[in-house]
Amino acid sequence: MSEKQESKIEKNADAVTISQQSKNGAVFVWFGALLLGFFPSIITYIVEKDDQYVKEQAKESLNWMITYILILIALPITIIGFLALPFVPICHLVFCIMAIMKTKKGDSFKVPFAFRFLK
């Protein structure tokens, strides 16, 4: 067996399996962010103690929601920002759907343009 194949096998052995309940919790967080804003994210972030995967996704969702709200407040100040304002909810929809699809598989999702307020 080559070194490449051995390292691949070692990587797969080190991979953490995520339970279906954790996946469902993470999907709930992102779906809640899509429909209800930051409330499901902040509640899950505060309440969840045991499941690191769900807590991580709640933190990422909360970071995105804070960034989203700040963008909605700051963009209308300039004319160009006012013209770009209709595209912000579309980005929110796309990022939340991307997150739902990734967390449904058990992968972590990080929004590319979100500020990391919570670390």
C-alpha cells in the first residue's frame, strides 16, 4: 500500500461521526435563522451544553445573523448601498440554504462573509 493510501485511511479513522440528532439540531438552527432571525440561534447557543457540533453551528448562525443585521442597518446610508440593499436578503437566503444542505450531511458550515463576533 502506498503512503498516500495509508494517510487517507488514517484520516478516515480520525473522522468524527456526527449523530442524526446533532445533524437535525444544526439544520433546525439554520432553518430557524432563515425564518425567525437570530432567536433560534441564540437560544440554542445558550441552552446547548453537550453537543459541540450543534453549538458550533448555532455560534456560526448567530455570527451571520449579527452581520446580516449590521449590513441591513449600514447599507442604506450610502446611495450605492441603498441600491445593493435588495440583494442582501437574497444572500441571506442562499447562505442559509447552503448551511442547511451542509449540516444535513454532517459537515460544518462557515458563512464566508460573516464577522466572527463569537469565537
